[in-house]
Amino acid sequence: MNRQIIQEAAQWFVEFNAGGPADRGTRVEFDRWLRTSPEHVRAFLEVVPIWEDGSQLPQPPGATSQQLIEWARGANNVISMPSERLPQDGSHRQRAQPRPPGRSPLRMRVTWLVAAILLAVGAVIGYRAVLDPTYVTGIGEQRSLVLPDSSILELNARSKVRVRYSEHERAIDLLEGQALFHVAKSPARPFIVYTGETRVRAVGTEFDVYRKTTGTVITVVEGRVSVYGESPTELPAPGSTAAGQVTRNEALQTLDAGEQLTLTPGAIRKAEHANLVGATAWTQRQLVFDSTPLAEVAEEFNRYNTRRLSVDPVHLENFRVSGIFSSTDPASLIRFLHEQPGIRVTESGPQIRVSSD
């Protein structure tokens, strides 16, 4: 993102916050500016949290560059943009650039704050490092994102990731849910996915990471990844049932294409011939179960449906499900459960409960 776009975004923010309501011509021109490029939308959304945090800053020169970085790093605000139709007479083209800001106290403070951030951390790489974008999907929602290095991130339903690209590392925090990564090759900048106390490192490959309530599942579709533990953490060494110290730079496992690693508290399980189709079936809107415990089936079901499925944890802990179901047709799984002997399915409003018969 270049300096000019950031400056224009700051000017537009001042335009809408330094006085009374903006007139219709200003709003139309702002809409035109946003539609020019996705970079304009991103710049404006990133200027807003800087301002929100900046309201607590002392006036210059009382703040150091490190203080500015720390204040900006805590930003987590997103605003919605009003949409307005452009006039048909072409009058919206009369003003090609945002109106220059005046020198009201608010304008001066916003301008100083944006300039100080840019100077402190750099106009391109540093600015992105301060404001790490976070992407979230809701129930049943899936997204495909092209990252700054041309890697592709496919995000499953009810998932959350934070992108932290820097000059030396391409870092992704998988905060919740599941993502499939198609990594562009860049040996000088390793691609690392962080999930809890585990990190997965790849250079150019395709792999899936699923952060479940019971642990993390890593599946390699193509290429190779190395799985590390954070330092220090208690994890069993590969092939051992006893816990041992694993340092940050010590690889727990190296996985090749077709292999899968499941990490749960106190256990590591590696599958050398994983079901790749099943692991990535969610990208095709399918749920694939292979002798899967009913509790895990319910967790998957609830990623895609507003009616939550709950399971009696005592009497059905050994009940397992095999089959292929559509994630967009929740009734298919419910019908299947209705037909199974020894269990009872009770549907009441937003809840679906499965118990022993």
C-alpha cells in the first residue's frame, strides 16, 4: 500500500469527522474513491483504528515511535461503509481528488498521527506490520483470500485468522477453525502458521490446518511442512508416550504429501496415508466422516448450521459415524441419525439433541 493512498484515506477520514455532516456531493465522491481500488477500501479501514487509538496519544513530541507502534498494534475496529448510487449525469467526476484538509485541531491531530505512524514503521512493510488484518467467517460462510505474496488462503466456516507479514516472515495466526493454504514459494521468507502452542512451517506447498476443540490436525496435500512446538511446552516426543521438553527450534515432525499429524494434549498421532479427500472435502461443501465419534460429528455440523446439534456425552461416547454429507443440507445428516438404531433425535426450535434410546 503506497503512501499516497494512505494520505488520501486520512484526508477522507478527516473530511467526515472534522465538522458537520458531509453533503451529498462529498459522499458520492467518497463512494467513487472507494470503488476505484480495493487498496482504497483497505487503507480507509486501517486509518480508522489508528485514529481510535490515537485519541489517547499525547500531543507531539511527547510520544516515541515505539509508543505509537504499541498503541496502533492494539487496534481491532472495523466500520461499515454506506453505499450510495452514483448520479447518472456524471457530476460525480467534477472533483478527482479528495478535498485538502484544513487546519482544525481534529485535522491536525489526524494528519500528525498518520504521518508519525508512517515515519515510525515505514510507508509499506512497516505499516502492514502495525495493522495486521484479521479475517473472520460466520456459520456456513467460506472465503478465499489472495495474500500479499500471492499465496491463497481458503477459510472454512466459523474460522478466524490474523495475517502478520513482515520482511523476514509470512506469519498466519489461526485463531479459530480451519484453513487450507496454497503457499507461494519464497525461501527467504518462510510461511508459518501459528495455532496455540504449535507452528507449521512451509516454503512452497499446500496444506490444511484445523484447530479443533480437542486439538490441532495438520494435513499435507502437496510438498512438505515442519511442525514445531512453542518454547517451552510439554509435548511427547515422536513415537513416545512420555512427555518431554520441546524447544521452539526443535521440529516435532516433518510431514510429506499425503501425511497427517494430530496433536492433542499429551499425544501426537501421525498418519502416513491420510484421507486427503476427506480432509479437504469442506472446500467442496462436503462433510466426510470415517468412523468419526458422534461428538466430533456434532462439532462439524455446528460450523455450518444455526440449529445446534448436541450429543449426550455419557451414553453415546462410542457411537461413530461414517458417510458423506452435504454441509449445505443439514437435514441429510439429521435424517441419517433418525434412522440409526439405539439413539433418539429430539428437535426443538434451534436445538437438536441426540441421546440414547
